[in-house]
Amino acid sequence: MIQIEAEALQQLLALQQQLTEPCAGLRIRLEGDGCQGGQVTLEWTRRLREEDYPVSYQGLVLIAAITHWPYLHRAVIQAGAQGQEPGIWIELQLQGTACHCDNQVCATPQTML
């Protein structure tokens, strides 16, 4: 199951409360190739799509395509600085999970919110 560090959860719940539009939850979208380096996007979304599967986590609804959840089960959502940028970010742990790269070395996509 995806992990959310306590500070990140507090910040996400605070951000969710500040939204002025109705919100279905926080969408996690995977794009690209885990072997070459993919991209992960975090964004608030107003509605669910047909391919979405929502997961409730301590008052926060996480939404991802059902086909993306196997890649997210060891992901960690953290708060803090990554380089010079403070924020909330997600790190995927693909090694030994859903990696199907020829050399068995997957890139580690990360993103900031």
C-alpha cells in the first residue's frame, strides 16, 4: 500500500480544506516508461474517470487508474525540500516490483505538488 508520511498527510489535508471547488480527491498519474524514467503527476481532481480506482487514506482520497496501482503500492508521499524546491512529492519504489526492464534497473520517477 502507498505510504504517506505524517507531515505530507497534514499538508495535503490542509490543502484539500482550502479548495474552493468540490474535489473527488488527489489524482496520481503515471506517464512514460519506468525503465527510461517516467513522470508522476499529483493534482486535485473534481471527478472520477471510468478507469479510476479511489483509495481512502486517513481522510484523504487518492485516485489513480486501476492499472497504475501495482506501480504505486510501494510509493512514498513526502513533504519537504527536494533540491531547492519545498513541497509535497512522491517517490516510486519500482525496483523488485513491477519492473520489466531488460536490465532489471528501473528509474525512480518523482514529482512535486
